[in-house]
Amino acid sequence: MSNITLQIDGKEVSAKEGMTVLEAAQSVGIFIPTLCHHPSLEPYGACRLCLVELESRGRSRLVVSCIYPVEEGLVVKTRSEKVDRIRKMILELLLSHAPDAFDLQDLAEEYGADKYRFEKEPSFCVHCGLCVRYCAEVKQKKAIGFINRGTQREISFIPEIAAKECWNCKECFPLCPTEALQAAFVLTKALAFSSSSLEPSPAE
Amino acid sequence: MEMDRVDQIIDKHECEASSLIQILLDIQSENRWLPKEALEKVAERLQVPLTRIQHIATFYKAFSLVPKGRHGIHVCLGTACHVRGAKRVLDAVKDLTNIKPGETDLDLKFSLETVNCLGCCALGPVVEIDGKVYGNTAPAMIADVIKNYD
């Protein structure tokens, strides 16, 4: 493992090959806001909040730090006028889906994002994929997945698997930044669980 | 649809997980929709999670998770057809079949869909029924055509 040195916000950081820019920043205590990032899951790059500005060979560009691998001599800016402006826009777009999500409020204040800038589209799910990925990667139960595509994309439980597995797990619940997941679970329970599976048996 | 037939289709594709979409397409074309039991069978035999099958089956418009009618009517609402009066043709089809776009009637006779271009704009307004293309349609003409399907 060779060491790579890069510069993050003017600070020299040494990182191992294969690390992402986000991991390198976190290793020296530089904060980059994230939403869809979870340390025990594969990087996903869904929320785009962790975008940073890179300067290499005289040009600057924006990349998503949670999936961008470190390179020798990178110059990273986690806050710049450009980054802040785009992050504010991303926050406003996310807030149009979930205007009262706790995880977004502080960030919205910091970046001056107006949660009413875009027309409300109260799907409440911001498609971070945390529940879907946690269920598949950590629990290996695959009880929840995405359905449909584009603007219609949403999360959906498989009722048969959820009725068996979810009662004693629910580990994905605290991960959800918007509580859309809890709502989806309640809906699945009401619509599609057979009555015999409605209560967990006391023996379990 | 009989599960034996689903098994045969899966066997034809040698039970390969990479043939998932082909298997779903074969089931779809034989049965006109994908019943839940068939999807569970495919998931079990291919060792593919049901969430992924659900994701794929809802992603592509070629798949349907609800029963479809014996005849699929596609009314083109592309620009060329639109300016030549596709809206009135669609209204006529809606009245004749008593269903709205995206729906199927109760005796599973017709399913109605709107499409955005069938690629033969010179023939507009175009209606496609079971793969047969009817060009230069008018409300009265499409009524005669639809009568011949049962």
C-alpha cells in the first residue's frame, strides 16, 4: 500500500491507495456533509451532498467525494463559492421531497437553503438507498428494494420477506433521514401482511 | 400460467441469472403479464433476490405486473399524430372500449396504452393493435377496426 499525499482545504493529508476523498478528509477530521454515506456500506453516490471541488493540472471540477478515489497531488476544496452554491441547490431539491427531515434542517440553515424554493413533492423519500443497501449488504435479507424509475421511483418492501424478517430487525429504521421508510413499512404491514404474521409470535 | 411452463422457460435459458430479463420477457410474451407466483419461481431458481426482479419488472414498460387484455391497443400521441387529430381518435377508442389509457377492461379483451411515437409519422394518426399498424385513422374508421377484434 503506497501512500498518497493530497491537499484538502490547504492541509497536507496522506492517504492509502483506494481510499476515497471523503475517507481521507474524515481521517484528518475535515467535515464533509453526507446523507447517503454509511461506513459499513459500499459507497453509493446518490445524494451528491458530499461534492467537492478538485484542482488538478490547473483545472477545477466538481466530483462526489464519497466515490472519488484519492490521487497523488490532488487539491481538494470542501467549501468554495461554487461548492456552496451547488450544495445549496441540492439541499433545496432534497427538501422539496422531505421539507421537515431532521438531517437536512441544520445543513439547510448553514447553506441558506430555502425549503420552499421548489414546489413541494411530498414523496418524503430522497432515494438515498440506505435502507435498501443496509438490508441487502449488512443483513442480507433483501426485504426492501426500489421500484419504478425516474420521478416515480420509490422504495417497496416484499411483504412475504418483510413479514418474516422485519419484526425483529428494523435496524434500517434509524438510518432513514426522512422517516419515509417507517411509513412504507406501516403501509406494507396494513396492506399486505397476512393476519397470521401481524404479531410476532412470543416464542421468537 | 402454469408453473411447469415457467420451469421450461427457465430451463431453456439454462437457469442463468444473467438471462433474467430474457426469461421475464418470455413469460411476459406468453402470458401477457407476470404473475407473482412466476416471479417467485424465477427468484428461487435463479437465486436472484425478489427485490431485484421487482425492480426490473417495474423499470421496463415491456413488463406488466397486472393482467393485460388479449389485444393491446397503442394510440400514438406523438407530435405528427397529435396535430392530425390523435386526441379525437383516442377519445373514440376510450368510448368504444370503456377504458382509459393504462387500463384493461374487465373481460380482459383490450388494454389501452398511449405511445409517443411509432416511427411512421407520415401515416398519422397511427393506432397499433396487436402489432398491426393502422395509419391515417379517424374516429369512425377506428371504430370499424376495433369491432373486428374479440
